[in-house]
Amino acid sequence: MLTSGPVIVMQVPEQFTGGEAHNFMQEVGPLLESNRPRVVLECSQVRSMDSAGVETLLHCLEEALKRDGDLKLAALSPEAEVILELLRVARVFEIYPTSEEAVRSFNAIPVDALPQESPWYSGVFGDLGALKEAS
Amino acid sequence: MPGAIVIAGRESREESSTRSNFPLSTKPRRRFLAGVELLGQSVFGRLVQKLEDAAFDHLSIFVESSLAPDFDDAVSDVDGYATTDVWRGAERSLIEAREAGIDCVLLVRAGAYVEFDPSDLIQLHRESGNFITRACDEHGPLDLWAIHPDIVDESRILSATLYGAGEPYYRVPGYVNRLQNLRDLRLLVADGLSSRCGFRPRGFEVRPGVWMAHGADVGRGARVVAPAFVGSDAKVSEQCLITRCSNIERNCKIDYGTVVEDSSVLTGTYMGIGLDLCHSIADGNCLLNLNREVMLQIEDPVVMRQMRNNKPRAEGYRQLPSNFRRGEAVLSVADNS
């Protein structure tokens, strides 16, 4: 398991079926109980996935959303992609080509990085005071 | 008086290694593609029917024993023609033809779908005065020959003689699909449904471009958008969508709300509820996605499975002529005279 700041990246097992999916849930479950969990599941190793595996992914997503967090998928293997599309769940998840991009996507709007004395919109629109003076 | 021999045997390792555009080269080919039922009848079945219709005096069929299970939907009672060595069977059939005074035999190795006029090929062969005339298209030679029975020689292997023969070639004027891979199989279905070739669906055109065979059942609210085919005794449940050159073959069931788009569902396949099948071939619990070139075994029977009650064909399905002689397992000769 790798961690990158507050975002947790986990590798989904190669055989993501029945028992394996259950074990995975045991492992990821505590992580999803934190406040605003931010999880990326890296699926590049997945060769086989059944409805139990898909159900586990949906359960994880549900748990993350319940706690105001999010769960994203990254680096889907062709097998995982085909299964998720066949079962019509691909559209439910945010999917990224690599786990790095998935991690970056959590920080797409770096609110925390903004200085507290500046208003939130200054990062987007610049210094409105300066604009006012110029007009 | 011409005769005809049809053989169906698996490729040797050497032959298959020469295929350069086989997308699943790392995986074994599960089925003999010419024996797969498509739009209601297999390529092999259509070939046999074409030769029957051309009224050859002698028609012999030899199917490699290991392939016989794949031919249950091609011709009835194919076990009667099963043999371990199709080429040896063909040789014996040629000797019989020679003894019967036949001067020209059409030999076809089932594989590619070729639209040709047998009488054209035989005429060219006779005019050339050669012992062997092989058919070809713009991509190279095909496994279709017109031959004089005198080429049979105990000291030479028939297959080596035929594959080693050069010109003259008979250039096939019609449509050819070599069925070398599963992408070709989808292409053949799409071309057949779009009327780009003579590979027509076996059924009734209930609306322009929508074909259904006897016993096909489309539920209320389901949409079948042209061009598409629903085979005999297949069931498309409520709220399903079948579209973009998709074919649902005999005895399939597509369950509630499933979308089948640009895909083939082969005989006796069950597709579960609320699925999205796109750019794929489904065969029992085996799924091939052509876009990603991925083949998957779906172990979950509620998603996909082979139907247990894969019923045989309805009464009245074409049988081979009753005058086929089945005295020997390796040799079957029809005599229409």
C-alpha cells in the first residue's frame, strides 16, 4: 500500500473474485471509516473480476461518498475495463489512466494551498482590487 | 460429370504460424469458425448447400473427428462424416471418382467464405487442360481447387500436391472473407446484414433490415434496430436494445434491459439483466471484446452462461440428402443419378 499525502492508493488483486474481494474489503474497510477518505484503486493487475468484485468496488465507493470522501479508479487493465462496461458500472466511477493522475485529481483545486488572507476567488480571478483601481 | 469433395480439418501448426493478422495469436482458437452458426447457418452448411444445389454427381464430406462437435449447427448428423484424416478420405473419394469416370472434382477445404460459381471454375479448369486449377483472390490463393482425379498418386501426399501447385489460378470474382479470426467473423455478419455480400440471414425480413427466424420472440418494449438478426427460438426480453449489425443466434436469451450493440451472440448463450455488450462476441460464458482484444471467461452464471436447454433445430431443418451412403465412417458419397 502506498500513501501520497492524504490520498491512499491501493492495488486491486489480480483475481478480484469471491474470496479475494472479501479479503480486499477487510483491508480497505478501515481506511474508508476515516473522515473524508480519499482513495485510489489501482487496477492494472486485475485479470479476472466477477460480480462480487464489482459489488466490492461499489460498496467502497458508497462508503467513501457517505463520509464526504471519494474513491477513484486508475490504470484499468483491459479485462477490468470490459467487465465494468459490460455491467454498466464504468460510468459510476471516475477513471484515470494512471494512479498519479488520479491522486492529482483530488488536488485539482488546491484550496488548502491558498493563503488565508486572500479571498478564495483570487486564485481564479486575480486581484479584483487592482482591477477596480485600473478601471 | 463433375464431383465435389468438402473437407473440414484444423490447420496445422505451420499453417497457422503464417497468419500475420490473427489478433488472438497468443490464445488458442476455441472453435472452428466455418462451423459456427451465423445469421442462421454456418459457412460450412452454406457451402454444402451450395454444392448440393449445383447438382454435383458425387458429393463427399469429411470432417475431422475433433471438429465434429462444432458442426452440430452446420449439417445434421455430421458424425456420419467424421474421420481422423480428412485428406486420406479425400484421396479415397478421388480414386472412387476416377473409377466412376469423373473427369473433374471440385475440392473445397472449409474455412473461408467464398462466393463463386462452381460451373465457372470447372469450365476454366477444363479449358486449361491442367490437372489442378486453384482459386485465388487479390490477397492470394484460396483452399478451393478443381482437379482431375488422375492426380492421386500413392507415392505423393494429396495435400502437398495441391498446396504445391502453381498457376493457373481461377480468380474468384465475388466476395471473399477468409475467416481467419474472430474479427473476420464479425465483419462477415456485418457485411451479410448490410447486403454487401450474399451471406444472407436465414429467416424473414420483418422490417427493412430486421431479420427474424422461426420462433424468435421479442418482448414488449424491446427494440431491434436495423440491421439486426434474431435467430430461431431466441428470446429478446423487455426493454432490450439490439442494434448496429448485431446478431442473436438460435436459442439465445437476452434478458431484461440488456443492450447488444455491434456484437454477435452465438447459439445457446444467455446474457443477463441490464448488461451493455458492445463490439464483442459472446459464446456461452466466453466473451471476446474486439476493441480491446480481450477474451474473458465469465464465471458468473447470472451474467453470462451457456443455456442448458440448447434445443436442437426445429423440425424441417435441412437434412443432407437421404441418398448419402454412410457405409464407411471415412467415406460418404452421394450419387444423385
